[in-house]
Amino acid sequence: MEFFLISLLNGVSYGLLLFMLSSGLTLIFSMMGVLNFAHASFYMLGAYFAYQTSLAVGFWWALLIAPLAVGVVGAVVERFMLRRVHKFGHVPELLLTFGLAYLIEEFVHLIWGRSSVDYKVPAALDHPLFTLYSTTFPAYRGFMMLVALLMLLAIYLLLKRTRIGLVIQASLTHPDTVEALGHNVPRVFMLVFGGGCALAGLAGVIGGNAFVTEPGMAAAVGSIVFVVAVVGGMGSLAGAFLASLLIGVIQTFAVALDYSFVTLAAGMGMSITPQTPLYVLWKLTIAQVAPILPYLFLVLILIFRPRGLLGTREG
Amino acid sequence: MSTTVRFTPLNPARWVIWSGFALVLIALPLAFHQGFALTLMCQIGTIMIFSLSFNMLLGQAGMLSFGHAVYSGLGAYIAVHVLNMIDKGTLMFPVTLLPLVGGLAGAFFGVLFGYVTTKKSGTPFAMITLGIGELVGAMALMFPDFFGGEGGVSTNRVAGKALLGLITYGPQIQVYYLVAAWLFICTAAMYAYTQTPLGRIANAVRDNPERAEFIGYETQRVRYLVLIISGFFAGVSGALGAINFEIVSSENVSAIRSGTVLLFTFIGGVGFFFGPMIGAVLFGLFIVVLATITKAWLLYLGLFFVLMVMYCPGGIAGLIMMQMPLLRARRFKEMLPSYALGVAAAAVLLLALSAAAEMLYYHALEASASGPTMVLFGMNVNVASFTPWLVLLAIAGAGFALLGLARRKVTECWNRVMGEIMAGGLQ
């Protein structure tokens, strides 16, 4: 029970972090049809910016400044790079962001070196929040969950209850009509791209010190975020939320489970020995398979439900 | 202007080009016979097959794949295991035909994974191939019996009976001619493929999937078939790489490998059949030559790629083909002064940029250990002082000004000459 609850809490907090990343990706994709390959790189930038600003003005200001700075970088990328290749179609846009991921990683190497930086959890949150049976749950994990939920609420209110949200939603489906009504659709695109990147930056600020801030952190999380977007259904925010939680919880549980088909068979009274055919498959424990579970999940979803969990269109 | 299709069984230009290609392949080792150059050429040859097979997807069928190394890598693994069996004597098979084994393995995995990936096109296809690539990359560490774990699977290419009693593939020069022969065969086969109905309909599926469906082709099936064929050639290149290096490791199936082939194929040019071959040569220059000179080579590569995507989406092949009408009208030399200006501006900018990058890298990685003074282009430069940065800023400013001027000149000259050629063509 103790293991179950703690793993569930850890899984949910990891899932919420994934959601903070995938929400920006999904917003940008549903709006502009651009898959931002460099999205995880903006997450990394967020962590490094936060590290640098927290050295100067402390964590709480960094929480505000770093996402904004990442958002500005994103807006500049949209305005001066993406908009240029927009007329060539979606594949060149994807290629551009792919090249950008390389550039950002090298930029990080250039400025902060190749090893990890010492980006710490703030002292005010560096204590256990509560103790469950015998395991403590860190306060910072609780803070991460709180920020993610607040962000979810803020996006929801922004999209559904404000005028700019209305324009964004309308540009999503009817860009020409919105333009005809006198709105500057390219500027809306720039704001959405910058905003999406800022969300990734925010995830970086609170994820960078919970995990490790190093140049490999973008690659570590990048492809998982794409899996989340496909599994949830391309362009569906609710789907991304569901898929992030699902993948976060599955991965957290899987890493801790040391069972394999051998133990399963032993429980049913059979025995699997190294002489059994395909022994390499049977002896794998769930913990060993954990890294590929999201991708297996992706393949299964594509075979049985190609539009994703909550997607509305076949892409 | 109307074009009529004529039956020309003997196409002289084609004969000249292909026999020229064969002659170059035969003659190259005569000019570059050092061990280093031979290994480099073998590597470029395998990458050429790999990037041509990649362009079958990206350039000819509009399928952007982030996981193409899966097919070449798994082909390489199967080939290396077969080679080990030949070496142990449990299997009789000529090493010369080993790339065929790799190719069949690549095609087999194309059948397997393509069933899932080709269900989608465009951006979702790209994401799914990324997922499959990660899946196989992670599996490489899960099954050490097959993939050899961290160290990979090593082999010995001098195995089985020698071909004609002479060729054992021990000396590098013999491996070079093996790669060259397979390169020629594969290039010819892949070019022939572009002329088949499948190759043509793949272009249609790239340009307008909806219309392709309306004339009765199932786009998903076309994509599936193209992926299988492309997987075959990727597998051939994987097996050749295995013979060349005598080791296959998890790096061969990794996302890094997939990303590299994408970068260089695009830089070479996806719009023309020969574009990826230029990309493969650049690969040799970047990965092997530049990487030994500077630590910042990935930055240069990324920057080069992004600039190509933004300003020159046809790649280098596209740039070359743009000059064809000028060459045909014998007016290319009128463009030369403005081009020279452009090249000069680019050189000045490159100088400033590379100096800045080298100084930054030195500052980030080495300054703390060996002091603030580095040797740059034969000069002692103190990276902690302001002066060198100001000098670089001035050089960069001059470069930008020159580039702006060159751009105006090129556009002006291009419009004038092309306008005259077009006007002449209409009369």
C-alpha cells in the first residue's frame, strides 16, 4: 500500500510535468500545424535560464523571469525563422525546428559547458511535505503539482473566458475569417508560439532542479513528449492531459517493479529455465522494459485507435 | 512550348554520366591511396547509399523519417551475425554478397515497422518514426545477446573462401572496391526505381495525396511499398558499414544516426536524385575532417543546416541546378563577379563567426584549466579581454554590409540575365 501510494504520487507529479511540456506542444501544433521539434530544447533553456537568474535574484523571481525569457526567444524564432519557411509547407518547418534543437544544445554547451550545473531546489521548499507510513514526500514535488494544475487552470481560463482566447480558438479553425475580421493572425501565431515555448520554459524551471540540469535533458524527455502528443490525439489538450498522466504513472510504476514472466510462471506453478525457447524475452523484468513502454504504447494506440485517445481527426 | 515524349533507346548523355561515375569510382584510389583516405571514401560510399535510400522517402515520397537508422542498423546487425557464422564455418556464404543479406533484413524490418508507421503521413508519420527509432534504440540495450550491449558486436571480415582465390577483403583497397561496386549497383537500381510506375506514383502521393487516391491508388500502400524498398537499400549500406568497420554497436540504430542522415541528405538537396550524394561527401568533410579540427563542429553543422532550410530549401543540388539555364545559354560568366562578391562576404562572416565560436568554446571548456590565452589562426588571443571581441564585431559588421551589397548585385544581375534569356526563348 505504501509503495502504491508513493508511486502513484510520484507518477502523477511526473505526469503533470509531462503535461506542462506537451500542452505547449499541442497548443502550437493545433494552432499552426507546426510540430515544434525543439520544444524540449526550450524546456532545457528554461532550466538553464532559471539557474542563471536564481543565482542573481533568487528562485521566486526566476520562476517569473525565466519562462518569460524563453517565451521571448520562442517569439523571435517564430517571427524571424519559422515565418520565413512557412510558405514552403509543414515539412520544412519541422526541419527548421529540428535544426534549432541542435543549435540550442550547442548554445548550452557554449555558455554553460558540457556537465550539469548546480541548480538547487529553493530552501523554502527543501523539506518533506508529509510522511506516508515510512516514506517522506518532498514538498517540492507538491509544489510542482500545484504549479502544473494552476497552469492548466490558467490556460483553460485564457482560452475559454477571454477575448484573446476567443481569437486564438477562432484562428485555429477559420484563420481566413479571423483575418477578414481585422485580426492580425500572424501576430496571434507569434504569441501562441512564444506562449507555448514559455510553458515549456516554466516546466524547465520547476523540472530542472527536481531532476538534473544538463545538456542531455532535452533529448531525455523530447521523444516522450511527442509520444504523449500522439497518444493523446494530435491537437487535443484534454487528450494530452490524460496521456501525460497515464504515461507518467505507468513509467513510475514500471521502473520499480522487478517481476518478469519467470516470476509469473513460478507463481502459477510452472518453471521457466534458461533452456526454455525465447528465454531472453521471458527473463526481462518490467523494470528493464520500462524505457520502451511509452513507445510500445504508441505503437499499440496507432494500431487500434489511430486518432489517439481523445483525438477527433485522423492525421 | 510543347514537349513530346520520344522513344530514345540510346540516351548518349545518360551513358556518358553513368560511365563517368563508374570511371571516377575506379580511379579514385589511384589519386588517394593513403589508408586514411581509403577508409574515408569507404565511409562516404556507404553513407551515399544510406542517404539515397533516405531520399527515396523524403525527397521522392514526401515522408520525413526520424528513424531511418533502424533499417540500416538492424540490417548491419543481421549481416554481422551472418558474417560471424561464416567466420566460424557454420555457414557457407560469400562475403561479397553479404550486403544482400543486410538488404533483405532491412526490407524485412520495413515490412514489420512500415505497417505501423505508414498508416499516417506528414507530421504524424515523422513522430511515429521517431517513436519506432527510440523503441529500437532502447531495445538495443535490453537484448545484449543479439545487440552486444554497450560494446557492440565485433567481427572479422576475412571470412569464408576468398573470391577467385584472391580477394579476401583483408586490405582496405579491396573493401573500397566492394563498396564502390555496391554503390554503383545500388545507385543505378535506385535511379531506375524513380522511372518505374511506383516511383512516379510516389511523387504523386508526395505532391497531392488526394488526387492520387482519386485516380485509384491507395496512398498508404504506396508509402508502405516505398518504405520497404528504401529499407532494403538502407540495409545494404548497413551491411557495407559492418564489413568496413568490423563492428556494429547500438550507435548504428540510434536517433543520432537517423538525425545525421536527415541533416546531410537535406543539405545535399532532396529535390534531385544526385543531391544526397553531395550530402554524403559533405558528411565526410564535416564528421571526419572538421570534427578533428574543432570542437564546435556541431554548432557549424546546425547553423549551416538551419540557414539552408531558411534560404535554400533545394539544398546544394538545387543551387547547382538553378545555374543550368545560365550555363545552357552560355551566360554564366556574367554572374561570376556578383557571385565572387557573395563568396567573399560569406568568407568574412565565417571568419568572424568561427573565431567567436572557438573563443566561446575555449572560454566555456578550457579557460579555467589552461588560462585565458588561446592560439587562434596562429595568433595569441586573450578571451577574457574586450579587444578581440570588438575586433570580431567590426569584422562581422563589415561582413554583413558586404553580404547585403552582394545580395543586391546577385539579384540585379540574375534578373537581368534571366530576363534576357527568357525573352530570347520566347522569340
